[in-house]
Amino acid sequence: MISNIGIPGLILILVIALIVFGPQKLPQIGRGAGDALREFRQSTKGILEDSPEPQNPDKKT
């Protein structure tokens, strides 16, 4: 769903965010969102690395 936004949609979202939050708060909000996304990716990567791989024994029938 998010992949269907495109460049015009992203520009519209940025303009709306600029109007709502103002130019002083926008860098802080972007930094916070980036930090949250980075932390989420690191935690999911850790979960995926910790999970055991499924074992599928080869069965000959």
C-alpha cells in the first residue's frame, strides 16, 4: 500500500507535515522517526537471527 504513493504523494505528505508541525519541529520529528525505524529494524534482525531454521528431513517416498 505504501509503495503505491509515488513522488507526488510524498511531496503532498511533506507539505501537509510542514503546515501542521512547522519548520522548526519537522527536523526533530524526522530524526525521531528515523531513530525509531532504525531500532525496529535492528530488533527484527535480532529476532530473525535468533530463530532456529526449520528442519525439513529429506523423505524419500
